[in-house]
Amino acid sequence: MKAAVLLIVLAAVALCAYALSVEEIYPVDILLNTTSDWTDVTFSGGIVLVRFYEVANGSTAPGLDVRGLGGLSVGKKQLDTTSVVVRFHAYVTDLTCSALHTRSPK
């Protein structure tokens, strides 16, 4: 199952790279550390495809919700101050024109 998902992700990366004429794809690990109710990270100018993620700290935070589609997102119960650390394993294209944007209520 994991091999099939990885194959689909790699195929999607290759298709996106071909469609956009991107020559290089970079594997990256993105460490997101937050104590906020929610934190969103988006990228502009490039493509980020999350292969998988792992919760390194705070996996027992109430209402923990981690997403890696269309950006990176960590949410949890309102007013919870538990520190959550998530490591996203992803592929990034077009690093020269990418910009990082974060949103958080704190």
C-alpha cells in the first residue's frame, strides 16, 4: 500500500514537472513547530508535494489534525497550547521563485 501511494506521488511530481517544464525536483524535510490552535504554511511560485508526515511531538494534542494537501496545515482544539512538531517529507520544484507564507492566530 505504501509503495503504491509513493508511486502515485512520484508520478504526480513527474507529471507536474513535465507540465511546467521544471528540470529539478528536490526532496526536502520541513519541520513545523507550533503551539497555536492552527498554523497554515503555503508556497507560491513552486510545487510542494508531501510524500508523508510524522508527528514528532504532541501527538496527543486534543483534536490534532495534520494535512499536507495544497500546503501544510496543523490544527488542534481551540485554546490548546500543546507544542506540536510535525516533520513533513516532501518534494519541491522551482526553488528559485518559491515563497513561503504562514498564517497563525498568534
